[in-house]
Amino acid sequence: MAQLKWIFFQFIVFSVLGWLLEVVYRSLINKRFVNPGFLTGPYLPIYGTGAVIITSIAYLTRTIPIPYKLLFYTVILS
């Protein structure tokens, strides 16, 4: 249960941080406030999902050499 809470926490944190990063970037480019999400809250689930996938893969592949990890990350996230 604690593992599930940690995954959910990571999902929320990275969703909000991804939204914040994208708001700053898009607002600077367009010189006005731009909400990049299709949801009404300050979060983008795609960033949370990607972070959970990457951290899960990192945990599962901690004993594999780095070149293989790079290939694995590329295939999974594509």
C-alpha cells in the first residue's frame, strides 16, 4: 500500500511540475498566459505518467548496463 501511495504522489508532483514548466514556456513564447492542458486544474497527466514509467523502469533495471537501459527507455517511451 505504501508503494502505491508513493507512485500516486510521484504522479501528482510530476503532473503539476510539468504543467508549471509548460505554462512558463508557452507563456513566454506567446507573451500572454497560456494554459496548455485540457483539464481545469493545474496539472498535465502525461508528465505524471511518463515520470512513473521512467522511475518504475529505473527500479526494475538497476542492474542492467547503461547502454541497454538507454535502448530500453527509448523503446518503452516511444
